[in-house]
Amino acid sequence: MPRIQPLTRLRVPLGGQEIELQQLDHEAGGMSLLRTRIREKSRFTVFDIDPATARAWGEALLAWAGTQPGGHGGDNDAAARDG
């Protein structure tokens, strides 16, 4: 049975999807994975990604957000994270 550690939860304001990030560690060892769970009403999408993919995805998200109005971070981002 893998050990799962919750990292953060987000709620998308438009659409209401719930995004949960968790660290997934297998008892046998090996690399930790980032589990991403997206809930849309009764439908779930779950996938596990390695650290290199997580870094590339995170950098792409930050790059995009930085080009958008209000995408610089701040108190509104914390409120969205904490739902």
C-alpha cells in the first residue's frame, strides 16, 4: 500500500473543479511521485507524474500565469488555494 501525503487543494472558480495534489511514496522505495486528482462533479481524473515532469509542468504554468493580468501572485492566490 503506498503512503499518500496531502500537499494542497485548489478549487477552480470557473467550473468548480477540485484539484488535489498529493505525494505518493511506495513502500518498496523508489522515487516519489506527484499525484494529481481532478474532480469534475462525479468524474475523477487521477495521474501520477515524476519530479522532472512536475518541474516542467510547473514552470509552464508559472510562465503562462506571469503573462496574464493578475498573474503575479499575492493574497488572492492564497484564498484560491485554501478554498
